[in-house]
Amino acid sequence: MNKRTIFPLLMKEGGRGRLGLRQPPLNLSLHKGEKSCLMKFFRHHRGLTFIEMMVVVVIILVLSAIVLPVAKFSIRRQREVELKRNLRMMRDAIDAYHEAAAPTTPGTTPKIQTKFGTDGWPPTLENLVDGETMIGDVKGKKLRFLRRIPIDPITNSYEWGLRSSQDEPEDRMWGGENVWDVYCKSHVLSLDGVTYYDEW
């Protein structure tokens, strides 16, 4: 029995013959027109041209020029909000200290012992954190007004400008008698374009 008579017996519709042999591969030959279409497709999609790449680079640069200033503005605006919040928190603590040391309400007695010559204002910012001993408490309990001294988000420092009750409003040198007010030490124009941070 030669190959011509054996081959039809080996082939079945499932893809394998009785001896487990695969069918011969399908003929995937293409006509000339189909080959030329495929060649044009691959030639056209083989990669970006130099002009296309330059256009992409220009678009990226334009988007970066737009996004970066907006991001910087947003970060600075957030720092200004944090600065206002920290200043308000410390000023509220200073006022609370003074109210406890020298109450303004008639008939109210002082709650804490204060240093002589401070006029009821805290001697330093640290006194707001450390607290002062309460008057009449046998255990020496302290009344605290601030959990911690906040950081200045503009200067990224814990150093704040201080002003005593004896200082002039425009003074930039602390007299040291007490702490009547705090301010940012940065003389940079704020985003409103009118005020400086050390005026806040």
C-alpha cells in the first residue's frame, strides 16, 4: 500500500487520523493584492515619525507649563490657611492664659499663679504648653493652654515673632516682658498681593 492509498485513511474530520497524525497545515498563501495591503499597514504603523514625536513633546511641555504654576499656587494657598489657623490657635491660648491669670469678669478670682511683671500674660510660648500651677490646688495641678507650639508653615520653623504688651505694634524686636502677640517672621508678600506674612 503506497502513500496515496494510506493518506486518505489517516485523515479524519476531528483533525487526527487513526495513527494519531495531524492534518497538514492549511494553505495560508495570500494573493498579491492582500500582501501589498498588509505591507502598507505594517509600514504605516511601524512607529512614530520625528514630527509626530516633536508634537507629543510640545504638548507635554505646554501641559507642564500650565499644571506646575497651578500646583505651586495650591500648595502656597494651603500653607496660608495653615498659618492663619496656627496664629489663631496661639492667640486664643494667650487670651485664655490672660483670662485665667487676670480675669476680666467682675467677681472672678485668678486661677493660676503668674510671674510678677508679666501683667497676666504668658512669659513665653513654652508657658502655654508647660502650664501654670493652679491657685489653691494642694496637689500642684497645672492648667495648660496649648498642646504644643505649632510650626510656621511659611518659614518651616518653630520660631515665631513675639510682641509684648509694652512693645509698639510695628516693633520687630521683642521686649521680653511677656507674650502679648505672635506673628510670622517672613517678610514675603502674600497671595492677596497687599499684605506681608509678618503683618498677619
